[in-house]
Amino acid sequence: MNLTKERLKSDFKKKLMNLYAESIPDSSKLHQYLALGALVKEYASEKWMDTNIQYNKRHVKQVYYFSMEFLIGRLLGSNLLNLGITSLCKDALKDLGIDLHEIEEVENDAGLGNGGLGRLAACFLDSMASIGIPGHGCGIRYDYGLFEQRIVDGYQVEIPDNWLKNGNVWEVKKEDKAIVVKFGGKVIPTFENNRLSFNYQDYEAVLAIPYDTPIIGYKNNTVNTLRLWSAETIDKDFDLESFSRGDYTKAVEHKYSVQSISQVLYPDDTRVDGKILRLKQQYFFVSAGIQSIIRRYKKGNLPMSRFDEFIAIHINDTHPSIAVAELMRLLLDEEGMSWDEAWKITTNTIAYTNHTIMNEALEKWPIEMFKKLLPRTFMIIEEIDKRFCNEVNEKYNDLQKVHDMAIISNGNIKMAYLAIVGSHSVNGVARLHTEILKNRELSNFYDFYPDKFNNKTNGITHRRWLIKSNPKLSNLITETIGNDWIHNPNKLIDILPYSKNPVFQKKIYDIKQNNKMDFAKHVKDHYGIVIDPNSIFDVQVKRLHAYKRQVLNIFGILDLYYRLKDNPNLEITPRTYFFGAKAAPGYYLAKQTIKLINTVAAKINNDSSINNKIKILFLENYSVSLAEKIIPCADVSEQISTTTKEASGTGNMKFMMNGAITIATLDGANVEMKDAVGNDNIVIFGMEKDEVMSLEKNKTYHSSDYYNSDSRLKRIIDNLVNGSLNVPPSEFADIHKYLIANNDEYFVLKDFDSYVQAQNRIDKLYKDRATWMQMSISNIAHSGIFSSDNTIEQYSKDIWKTKKVDINI
Ligand SMILES: *Cc1c(COP(=O)(O)O)cnc(C)c1O
């Protein structure tokens, strides 16, 4: 396609006319966005078609990334970028009197995920397409994404995220590719043609409709597919049987109960909700996804016995782990394979990523619930478990061990165990996390299957998180070292020799200041709040969770505040602390923490006696598009989880790539960031893993010791509940109780002193601009290894065995 500015202008005007019969002056920004989106999709569709044709014709191995969540954000900007037409489009629209940036802001985020896990899936899709790997996403097309957060009187209020209300320009509905998914009923084993077969009776059949979204690779003609499934009733509008009985209401109820399967994303991050609807969602998209993969595979006229040579299925956490049983079911019952052959193909096809070691996040389903909803799948899991337990017993001759490792035990099905047994690869998401899996959480399984375990440290796409979100920085890098780094992000290291160059330092500094001023303007325009771009921008944005320790950050701020009250002459660089965090709607302590942040903000922001040296801003509705705005203007990145609790983190990498200095515990991928950038270019504090594990194991931590012996902590904690924060003393009684009476599960008090010292180091470092800028540049230079392009190269080579494909146009 030879797109020119003039052609784009005329295409755009035509599109606006064809869709809405409008000229530019009569059209709204919404219509302009929808017309531009439709046009961009058209520009990608030939490549999309060709990519599919060439994958099929060349019989290349394809990988399907199964995930309950894809936290995509907006697509217009990244699609323009990957098609290589951002400036062309910007200039064309400018000629027409339209600001591209304003049009981009009209797009609703596709917020089909909670946080890091869902965003990882989105980064992986971008990387697979951009490095030419035949890899697709499979998930659920939720009618409502993660709730929209409003702050009312300091409290979080959740609003449904009706992201599809203006339609979705990127998706294509493929009603002709619908799949039937069956729930409930009875399984009738019958002996036919010399083998046992399983017929289903009285089941409920649900139609899964795929909606495909193109995933455009970076300037390489590759367009992969994200296929999201939506649930509909088979008889479209009415259950005819009920209808003919005159039971109109029941028929309509049934329709809504089916549609509810793909209606809403569960808003819990890291804690599982054992609701039957969630199990239905999992089986729904896994069954539809695998059935459609098999259907396409068979069109290629290859035998099912070679399925695993051409298909890899990756499961993102245990949510899709039912894939193990579903693939078995289809190979046994539909394809007529023997157990052994089906098992070999299944385990060779499936690979599993573990995302957390936190107990409350380990998925398990009660047998009774599972059996009722998925009777045949349950039978298969029982058989897998039986055979696995036999193997374990043969190897160890130890019944306790068999019990500990059984997939089904104590009335539950343990989905992580099913995923491990039924796949050929189990990976953690950062070096430390994988070590903990191998040596502690899953040590039994590591001993049994040493070769399955491996590490794949998470990554982020540098296209969205640097090129798109920080164009000024990206342009300076290209001016300085050329553009090789765009295709090979490891080449970012080439800016390292400039880290001590005063001219380059000044340029980097100016870009950060510019980004900060832009954001300050955004905050002023949208919230009417004035912030000082000359203050240090200190940012903690991520889901709200006790282990992420937003409370430690607030305690650090309160300590500084009281020091300023005691000594108004204290010399510090003014700081603006930004928080952004959604709490799961049912997570009481997390919601109280939001109220605490806003309460402290109100108190400090309105205290003129400290001369504006501290400001606190809670950014409402943290999301991908907000992340893209705030991260490029951060000076300090807060990555302060209790060591061993954050499996990897990916926010940490986004900040590093944008030149922020990280204040961090040696947790998750922070460890690898420190190794890359060196001790002098990151500010580390807090307990290390051995100390945390030993305190946990020996139960030797007593938070009250710290409360009693540290007068700073005593003051902060007493003030939570004595009315001095201008709220009733009862408001934060539960946070108080959590920290003192319940012994502070995540060691906030223990790490407090070390954190305060680390923050003092930050203040001192920032005063020395040359040192600070040298640190900042070193971080950018070393961030390339955290591009998800590298992560995906490793998945492809070590796990999927997929080859890159050049798409010829
Ligand atoms: C990157 C990202 C996350 C993950 O952040 P962590 O700091 O790694 O927890 C969560 N939400 C959004 C919107 C993100 O972009």
C-alpha cells in the first residue's frame, strides 16, 4: 500500500461521508474517531488476510495464548505506530483542521483485565506480531471491562465500564464461525464400535460467537488475531420450548442467563472468587477456543496425531487450566484417540505460566460444583489424577506425598496441579519467583518434574511504553544513536556512553520537565488542581493490595510531614506524590487504604505551614491510558512490595524505560533491574527474601515491638485513630487493628525505617542534578532487556518451538 497524505485525507473524508453522511465541520470528535478507526482497520485488512493465508498455506506452527484477561487499552495510536503511519496521519488530519491527539483521547480503553497479568497478555500479543511469530490471543469479550473508579468524599465508588457503548471499530464479528459449548446434564457411557463412547443428555448448549481483533506487527506486514468469545443463546431470542408453553418470562430469563457468561470481568486481582459463573466463563472460552483451533487445523488436512507439531497452547495462570481436560476430551471423545496418545499430544501442546505464590490466589474448585457443571470434564480430571497419583506412588512409595500432590483432594480440584501435570512447561515470571516456586511452593512438583520448570522474566512492549507514550524521549534516543533500538531494544544500551555528557543530560532533563508540564496541565484542565512541575514527581500506580504496601508509602509521607511541622526550615526538594490504584470492590482493607491516602492528602495539601513542600494527588481511575500519561513524567518509581510477594511486576519496567529512578525492595523483577543497572543507579531498601521467609516460618515478628520502640511510628499510628487526620477516630480503626493487633502481615513497620532512609537518599541524589541524570540515563540504557520482544523470543525458542514467519505482500 502506497499511502500518501493526500490519499489519506480523501479516504478519511470519504469514510466520514459513507458512515455518517457528514463533512468534517459538521462531525463530532466521536465520529471522526470512528471514521479514522474504520479506515485504519481497512489499511490493515489486506495484511491480516495475507497473514492468515500464508500461515495456513505454509503449515507453520502457531501459538495460542489463552488468557481470561487482555488489558489492551487504546488501539488507535499503537495501530498507527505499528503500521508506520503516525506522522502521515497526524499531518493529514492537521491539514483538515483536526488534532490527532484529541481524536485518540475519544477511544475507550479496552479494559478487559485487572492489572499486570492482563497487561502482560496485551504486551505479548504486540511482541509476537512485531517479531513475526504466528501467535494469537484467545479470551472473553466482556460486555463490561474493569469498573471505572470514581473518588467520592475520598472513597472509591465503582461505575460499570460500558466500553462498547459507541461500538468497537477494531473487532470483526464472525457469526459464521460460532461454536457450541455444553454445560451440565448427564453423561451416558455406551459401548459402540468396540470402544466406550460418551453421550450427553439434558445439557445446556450455549453459542460462542468469536469477535476478531487484528494485532498489527511493527512495520512487518504481520497481522495476528485476538479472538474474543461472546455468549449467546442458540435460539437467538427465545427458548422456544418455554415460549410455546406460554412461559415468556422464563424464556427471556434464559437468554439473559446465557449472556451473563460473557457479561462482566471479575474485578478481583490476585484473590480468587469461587463463583460458579467464573468457572462457566473459564470453560466457555477454553472450550470454544480449542474447538475452533481443531476446526482450523483439520482444514489443513494434517492428521490429529501431529497436532502438537503445529499447535502450541499457552495458559496464562491457572484460569484457563481446564484446557488440559478439554483438549483430552476432544481428542478422546470426538477424535477417537486412545488415552495414551491423547495424553501425549495434550501435554506436548500445553504450557503453563504461574503468576503468584499467594495462597488466596491459588485456584481450586469444589468437586460438587465442578461435577454438576462439567460432568464429562470431571471424569477426565479424575482419570488424570488417578494415573498421576499412581506415578507419584511408584516413584516415592509415600502416601503422604501422594496426598499432598493429588490434583483432587479435600473436596477440591487444584487447578495449578492440573496445569502442571497436563503441560510440558511450567514457568515463573521472574528469576526470584521461579526460584521460590522450585524450592518452596512447588518443590514436590519440581522434584518430580525437574525438566518442566523454567523462568521467563516478564517484559513490556517498548513500542507502547516508550515510542508511543514518550515520543520526545524516543526521538532524542533516535537522534543520538540511530533507530536500530526500535527493532532491537537491547541497543538502547548505546546511549550509555552519553550518561555523563552534560549536553545529553540537559536534553533528557528538559524532556522530563516538558512531560511533567504537560501532565500538570492535564491535571489542571481535568481536575482543577495545580501541581508544581519543579517538584519531584514520586509515583506509585498499581492495583491496591496490602502486599504492594501503599500504606508504607503513606507512612513515609506522614513522617516527612511531621518532620516539616517540627522543623519548618528542613531543606528538602518539594515533592508531589501520585497514587493511582483500584481496589477490588469486596476488598475492605484496600478500600480503606484509598480513603486513608485521600484523607492524608486533604490534610497535607491544605496545610500552608509547610510551604507546599509536599503535595499528594490520588489519580482517579488508573488504567492503561492513564499509565501512558503519568509514567513518562515520573522522577521516582515506587516498587515497594514485601519481598517474595510480587512475582515480577511490570510497572517497574515501564518506569525504568522512561528514566525514573526506582525505590525498591529486592522483589520480583526489581532484582534483575538492579543487576542490569547496577547498585548505584537504583535505591534499594528493606528486608531481603531470606529474612522475610525466616520471620514467616519462625513467627518471630511482632509489629508492636516496632510501634513501641520507634517514636515516629507511634506518632503516625496513634494519629490514625485519634481524630488528628480530621476524620472520626473509628475511620481507620481497622487499618490500625491490621497493623498492630493482627501483626502487620506484610511487615510495613519492620521496613519503615529502611524506607525512610531510602527516601532521604533520593532527596539527596535529586539535589545533585548531574548524578541524577546520569542515573536516569543508565536506567533507560539498561531497560531494553525488559522489552517483551526478548521475553517472547525466549518463550518461542524454549517452550513453543515456533519459527518466525516473513509475510510477503
Ligand atoms: C503495567 C500495569 C499494571 C501492572 O503494574 P504493577 O506495578 O506491575 O503491578 C497494572 N495496571 C496497569 C493499567 C498497567 O499498565
